Amino acid sequence: MANKVFKNELIIEGDINQSTARQYWLKNEVSIEAKNLLEKDAQYFMHQALSTPCLDVLANARGTIMTNVSGKKYFDFHGNNVHQLGFSHPKLIEALKNQLDGLTFSTRRYTNETAINFAEKLISLTPGLDKILMTPNGSSAVGIALKLARAVTGKYKVLSFWDSFHGASLDVVSVSGESVFRENMGPMMPGVERIPPPITYRGIYEGNEDKALEYLEYVLSKDNQIGAFLAETVRNTDAQIPSKKFWQAARKLCDRYGVLLILDEIPIALGRTGKLFAYEHYDIIPDILCLGKGLGGGIIPQAAIVTKRQYDRFNHISLGHYTFEKSPMGAAAGLATLQILEDENILQHVAQMEKKMLNNLKNLQNEFPIIGDVRGIGLLWGVELVNDPVFKEEAVQEAEAIMYECLKNGLSFKVSKGNVLQLCPALTIDTKQLEEALTILKNAFQKVTKS
């Protein structure tokens, strides 16, 4: 049954939200109360790819678990990448309540102590990067980074990777490499060059990063109007992890050709990879670092760029100028998030959970030949499904079927690139919870692949 419903259906970046499998889910796995609310949701909210129709209606989220209006619980292995601390961390809520009793908004041209304390704390954690601008969301952070790079270099072109995702605003979509977000949106912002990423599996280079570096150098050497190289340090959507050799060589190439390296760590910073920032794995320092998502603790939308003091020379240019630029509430959330990560030794916990995740997923790969690749770092993992291990034919139908089987049994994650199960739990997940969630995943493989 599960394999039949996907035949000839359109494949896009995530799970197939308009498929007959989604229709079956909504008809048979959602309560009457949720159905009524979902109908209202569809009535009032704009519809868009990857987001509608919604899967279910949530009533609560605490720690690693979401609860729907009927009381069903899901382990959230998606979380929109904001759940580094889990949901509704009590210390974070306390910090926000305290801030609500004081200053809740900071008018432009005025600063506030909470924002200053947040900036001081963040900069103490990013040696070599010592100036910040706060923004309300990740797309805005990338937009500021692009403007700053133009101001610093005097060059208007941007280099990025195909298949990359950096945000949904029109300027950022223009420089990203994920085609689904550019459909029907042209003309795009000019001056963008793209190169294939150094993918470790099922890509143009097949893990040969030397060829990827040759291509990168060729493009930089041929176009002296490229002022910025925008990239995800680690690709979030399907968990692609470049080597230290790649990033150290890329850093040197940017220096050689006068190009600013902008690293987008909006979904992967703050412990997701086992380090506070992913670039720390590579012993490099970017010129501009973009942060967001979990920076607000999963409660307050908050993002920022962090950059070098030498680039702070454009007080005549409005690089950001956002209404909530020095939001006391956002700053309180960011400061509390950084403090909780430190006080609760979450990075050390991630290192322990990484080993358990690796062992479990490798055992799963040994048991189920449909798993062509398992890759990950920290608590960001991708399980790539293929029907033919030689030609790496994408097992899209099976990936979708496994996702819905897991949803039925209380495990939520997203499917990326059509056939990659992206597993991204809260960093606070404990051993028992992780084992329970991975048991649900294993049972889904058994049911789908042996039916």
C-alpha cells in the first residue's frame, strides 16, 4: 500500500506534502478535533510548498517532545533547527519573564543593557570575530552579510553552492542554490555564480574534494568581481559534512583572491555539530558568521551576524536598520541560550549522544540494504535511501513511507532531497528517549522494506 501511493508523484526538496500519502494521513491518522482546526488553518493561512497542508495540530511542546490536541506525543527530530535547548526550557522562560517585567522594546537610536550583555557574551565565544549586528531572522542576517561584503570589497558578485539554502527572502533566494525556492520568482538578483558542492555521497565529485577545490579556485581566479563566498559550513538539509582539508583550503583561496568568506550557521550552530560553532571543527575563522534559529532558544525569533572589527567602518550605510534590531526580549533569549548551553554542559552531552546515534544508525545500515549512506556530526544526521547501491537510485517512495510509519508511532522528522531522512533531535535528548525514537525508526524500516 505505502509503495503504491507515490507512483509518478512530483518530487521536491522535502517530503511530498501534496501526495496521496499525505491525504491518507489526514483522513485516517488525525483526530476529528484536529481536522476541524486544520480546515480553519487552511481557510485563513496562505498556502505554500513544503508547509501546507499541515500534518497535525500541536497543543504543547516540552523538552524533546511535542503533544497534539488529542494528547498524542511525538519525538521531534526536526524542530525547524530551533530546539537546541529542547522546547520551553524553564531557565529560558524565567529569563524572558524577568525581561517582560522590565524593558520589552528598545526604540531606534537607544540601546539597552540586555542587548549589550548579549553582544558581549556572544563575542566572548567567537575569537577573531568581535562585532555584531542583531536581526529578527536568519534571512535578514544573510542579507546584511551580503551588503557588508559589497561595502568591504567593492565587488558585487557572490559565489555559492548549488543546492544550498540560506533563507526565503528574495535577495537571499537569489544567492541560494536550492532551485525550488526560485521557481516563478525571476528575475533574480544579478551577480551570482554557483559551483557544485563537495558532496560526500551521490554527487558530481563523489567525495573527491580536490576536484571541488580546483573548481573553486578556477572560478575565483577568472572573475575578479566576486567579493563574497557564501556557504553552509555543514549542509543542514541532508547532512553533508566537508573535510577539514576542504575548508582550510577554501579559506586560503578566499584570502588569495580578496573574497570574504561568509559562513551560514543559522541552523547548525549552538552545539548542533558538537561544537558551539561548526567552523570550530575546521580551525578556520570566517569573515562573517550568520546565526539564527536556535539563537532565540526556540521562543523568540532572533538572529545576528558576527564579523571582524576591521569591517566596522560603514556608519554612513544602513546595513541592517531593523525595527527590532536591539530587541531586549531577543537579547534576553540569546543570552540565556548561550548561558544554558554552557551551564548544562550540553556540548559534552552531544558528544555522548553522537556516539550512540552513529552506532545505532550503522547497525541499521548493516541490517537494511536500502540504506546507502549514513552520515552525520553531533546530533545532525542523514540516512540516505537507495534502491540500487551501485547506481544509487533514490528510494523516494520508501523514504516517504518510512516517514509516515514513524509519524504514526510518534517520531517526527523531515525527508530531504526526496530520499534522505534527516534526523535532528533536541540536544537535550537523553539516552532512553534516543533509544525509543530509534526503535520507532527501526520498526518502520522493518515494516516498509519487508512488506
